[in-house]
Amino acid sequence: MWHGELHDPRLVEIHDAECPWGWDDDLFMAVLAERSAPRVADLGCGTGRLAIAMARAGHRVTAVDPAPAALAAARRKPGGDRVQWLRGSAGQLPARSYDAAMMTGHVAQSFTDDDEWDAVLRGLRRALIPEGRLIFDSRDPAGEPWRRWNPRDSWRTVVLGDGAGVQAWSEAELTGPNTVHVTRRYRFADGRDLANSATLRLRTEAQLRDSLREAGFRVDRIYGGWGREPVGLSGDGELIVIAVAAPRLMS
């Protein structure tokens, strides 16, 4: 999963500094509130920003991530004791136990293999009650976002909680259709360098719709931006998906 950088505690701190609460979180909370969802699963929860917010809003949240450093950071945050944290994957979620499932932070892109992606969707479908909702985001490959993942355009300074600055930049290489190998590099003030690499798959809207249907979902809506714009009409370049678990899992 594309939270590999969160296995290192130093990069967990960078992640939280770079990813404060944003418009994406506002939209996810608003969509979640459209229907009653007492029980929520958050797959790929990272350091728990959204999971803790959902718990504070009154949802019973099970937050899942494979990275122990990320989960340790999440547990230490104010409100972390309100969430059930689980190290693992979608297959470990109990059947028919959730009214909604979230998969935010572009976690969907980290499942590059179609069989792996199908297993994730089917695992979430089993975990949801009939008519339960799956809400997730993925970048729209039509915008070719990897063109901006280069040292010149991505160079930035990340300011940590103690005021220290970390230089950060990205490098990307296309390895297949809408598949890109990304390396994130970090240089600390003391000269230490860290890097983390992952391969991402950006599926098209049609591919997402087909895979969801095969896994037993029907698509309710797909937005193209955090202001609920139609696909292709926002500079955000997103595919924000709201799907509903069909009453029976289709083959």
C-alpha cells in the first residue's frame, strides 16, 4: 500500500506536517454524513487524522493500516483512544459489520495488480452491510499528474513540529499504462537523506466502474474535484467515488 513511507517514524512526522486537515477531509466527512453510518471502516488510515475525526463525530471506527509506525502515531494523538486500530488489510475486517468504508489519501492507487485490487474491493464488500457505502479517491490519469512529480516542480521545504526544515522532492517514471514508479526523497538539516519508493496505478473512471461492478458494487456518484465538480471539470484532477454494496455479491 502507498503508505510505505509511514514505516519509518521520521517520515511519519513529515507526513503529518505535510498533510494537515484539508478540503478532501471536509468532503469525506460531508459525504459520510449524508446517510446514517454508525459503524465505519477506514482502510489505509495512515496516522489517523480522518479516523479520529469520524470517531469524534460519533461513528464507531475501525481503522486499518499495515504500517506499525503510522498506527503508533495515530494511537498517541488526542482522541486516538476512541478508534479501534488494526494492523492488517481489508481481508481482516469482519463480514457485514460496517455501514460505510473509507479509503482516502489515494490509497486505492497503491493496488497495482488487478487481482489485488479486486481482492481489496471484495474484502470491503464483504465487510459492508447490504447498501453500505464505499467512499474513496484516486487521481484521474487523464490529467497525467506524474508530469508534476519531478524535482523542479515538487521541490519544497517541510517544517516539522520543532521548527526544523526538511527538503523534499519527488521523482517519477512511467512503467506501464497509467502506472508510475515514484520515489520521494527527503534531506534533513543534519545532511541525512531518506527515500521511499512505490509503484502506483491510476485507473480510469471506466476501469474503476468496471472493477466495482465486478466486486458487487453499484456506483452512486463520481466527482472530479473537492467542490463536487463533474469529472474533468476541476483542476483537482480527482476521481472521488461513492459506491453502494449490492444486496448480493456478484460473481
